[in-house]
Amino acid sequence: MSLVLKSTINKTNYFSLLLALFPIAFVAGNMIINLNIIIIIFSCLFLFKKHIFQIKYYFLDILILIFFSLVLFAGFLNDYSFYLRGINWRGNFSTIIVSILFLKYLILYISLRFLTEKNILNFKLFFISCLFVTLFVSIDIFYQLYNGKDIFGYESIGFGRKLSGPFGDELIAGGFIQRFSVFSFFLFPIFYYEKSRKYSKFLIPILFFIFSFGIILSGNRMPLILFIFTIFLIFIFNKKIRGYLLSFIIIFSLIFFLAFKFNNKVRDNFLSFQLQIFNMIISLNEKNINQSNTPQYLKEFSTFYETWKMHKYFGGGIKNFRYYCHERPNIDRKSKFICNMHPHNYYLEILTETGVIGFIIILSIFTTILYLSLYKKYFTNTILKNNNLIVPFIFLFIAEIFPIKSTGSFFTTGNTTYLIILMAIIVGLVRKENFIEK
């Protein structure tokens, strides 16, 4: 009996450590993220063998399986079309190869759901990792602001208008803080409850100050909006902390005022954002996106429609937008802006690359997850009502799938991995609670 218990504890420590490495991997880059995914998948297959695939599959899981099957089908359909037309723009059968490699996220979902559902993961180490890594990124941004370079020697970009911290020439520091810092606020109340009663009222506002200031200085405007949106939702849905909302609004307003007032780069960045929104409204109101002052993001969004019409139902295959966008009808090749790598919105990209069918499936997946988590926790009387561990995952998931925002590509390593982690853990926690309740 003691040997079985020891074996279970060792597995828990091992997989909990692998999960906790994800925030570090996101800073280190895609190669390390992929390495971490591969280690988790092969470790699960080696230690649990066929049992990992013997979990009970529900309607949601079937939808996810169908979506990944559609990705494969769309890849085959488009590569076959390329073959018939003699087109070889990035290598023979490259869409099929990319689609097959994309299946690793399906296995990652099943693995993490299995580990969560079977209570093998201890999330404390993951929350601790999120705290320290997001603190590191934020402090590195402060250091870069003061010295012109971060601790690795990366210089600020755009004459100091955007600070990337340890991400070098990738302007994603604000997005990273927005995605992972929220877990820090739940570390002490969930895992150190007795100590948190004494220190949380001081510690959490300090963390909020650091993370908010870090995102503001990063120059990433959308992550700042999503960060505040996530915090606001957490306050609204959780009665016990709702009384602190005003304090957080005051703290954030003070931070933003000080940054805006005393840092010219921050002021220019957000005034530029205000001007872009204003020009976007004018362009939409006049139904003319070809004006010289139309923001590029709006032009990127607009390229999706004609591209989508080329493959309405099953899409053009993942990562083929960059080809089909240049081949779309009525393209103005004299225009200064023609195409980008993707339409900078998850839903528009899903429409163009997996078609209407993929779009309907992904909407059904997202809606089902929100029903299982948000609705059941806050609007029904189930055992999930007492589960606070699921809270940050729910609201970060809402922020991630928020439809009216500019995004990176849905099918890139960082974005897909992050979304799969949220989905798998949310579903695993829900299924575990349902099992306990029964």
C-alpha cells in the first residue's frame, strides 16, 4: 500500500513540475514549449499507457475530436487541390504535414484532462511558477525602461515606445503578463489560506500594481484591456471580494494616470491607440476601409472576407491564409497593404482556414465549456460552487476567446498551447467535481 501511495505521489510531483514549467517555456520560446508538450505526452503514454484514452468521452470531447478531424480533412482537400493545379508554394503536401503535427494538441488536451480528472496534478506549483515568472517579466520591463536594455541585453523597440523585456524583438510581454499573472492573485487565498487572511489585503494590491504597470509599459494595449476585463469579471462574479472592486479601480486609475502623465512614450502609445479607434469608427461609418488613415488592423480584418469566400465550408487549410489571401478575387495589387500572414482575429482565421463548419464546431466547443464551468459554478447549486481553483481558468478562458479583439494566429504554438491548457484543466476539474458529487 505504501509503495502505491509513494508511486502516486512521485507521479503527482513529476507532472505538476511539467505543468509548472509552461510559464517558463512561454518566455523561453516555441522550441521549449514544444519540448514540454512532447515530454508530457510521452510521459503519460509511458506511465498510463492505454488508460489515458479510456476516460469517458462526452459530447464536448466528441466536438473536439471532430474539429481536429476537420483540420486533417481540410489539409488533405487543399493539398490535393494544389497537387492537381501544380502549385507547390511551400512544399509538397505541407498542409497535411502541418495538420498531422497539429494533432499533438489533441493528445495534450486528453493528457491534461486525464491528469486533472484523476487528481494527479497538484496546481500549487503551477500557481507559484506563474507568480515568479510574471514578476520576473514585469521587473525586467522596469529594468529595461530605466537602462534602455533588459538584463539579457535586449533593447527597447520603437524608440522606447514598446518594452519587450525578456522576449527580445517579440512584442508580447504585456500579453504574457495578462495571461499568467491572474493566477498569482489566487495562490495565497487557495493554497495558503491562513496566511493570506493576514497578508492578502496588502500583497494582492501590490501585485496588481506591479502587473498593471508592467503591461502599460510593455505598450501592448489589448492585453491591458483584457487584464482589466478579467479582473472586473472576477470581482463581479465573486460576492466575497466584490467590495474590493472600487479599491482596485482607484489603484489602476492612479497607475495609469502616473504613467500617462510622466512617461511620454506611454502617453504617445495610448494617444495613438485612441486615434486608431477614432479612425476605425470613421472608416466603418463611411463604409470605406481604403482611406489612408484607416488603421492597418481594420485592413487586415477586411482581407478575410474575400479569402473566406474561396473555401466557404471546409476552409483553405491551416496556415494557408498567407497564400489564398494573395489569390483572392478583386485584390488591389496597387494598394500599399495587400495581405498579412493571418487576419489577426481567432474567429476570422478559423472561418478562412476551417470554413463555416469549423467555425460552428469551435463556437459549440467554447459555448459548451462556458456552460459546464461558468454557468454551473455561478448559476446552479452544484459542488462546483465551492471550487475556487477553477475561477482563474474560467475567466482567463473568457478573455482568450473574447471575439472583439486583435490576436495572433489561432494555429501558432503559443496560442494553441495556452488555450488547450485552459480547456483541458477546466473540463478535467468539472468532470472530477461531477464524479465526486455522484
